[in-house]
Amino acid sequence: MNITTLSSKGQITIPIEIRRWMGINPKSKLAFQISNNKVWIHLIPSFKTLRGSVKKIKGDPKKTAQRYVAQHVLESEKS
């Protein structure tokens, strides 16, 4: 078990073993989900790995696509 401390700014450091296991790098996007009294952390794939797999969406392309990808990952985890 790894233990970390919450900073005064609400930040935590994810232990190196977990970052390596999840493939988390600087600038990685993470999604947090609460389900059955547990918090789940999901790594959001980078746009480079998803290129061509997401249909075009109206609105600000970057913000809309990030939101769409995060929602897609959360929904796929429920299945």
C-alpha cells in the first residue's frame, strides 16, 4: 500500500510505482470517478493514440474532444 499526503492546494503525488504501472507521464490527463463508495482513477489516452478514431464535433475542437474522450473512457470502464 502506498500512502501520500494532500497538500494545502488539494494536490497529491502519485507514487512512482503506480505512475509506471498506469503509464502516467507529465501532462497525462486523468479522470476521477466515484462508484460504490470508491474513487477510480482513469488514464485518458493521448490524442496521438486516438487519431482518426473520434468523429468530428462542433465547438472548440480541443476542449470538446478532451471532454468527449474522457466521457468515452468513463463509459467504457462501466461495461
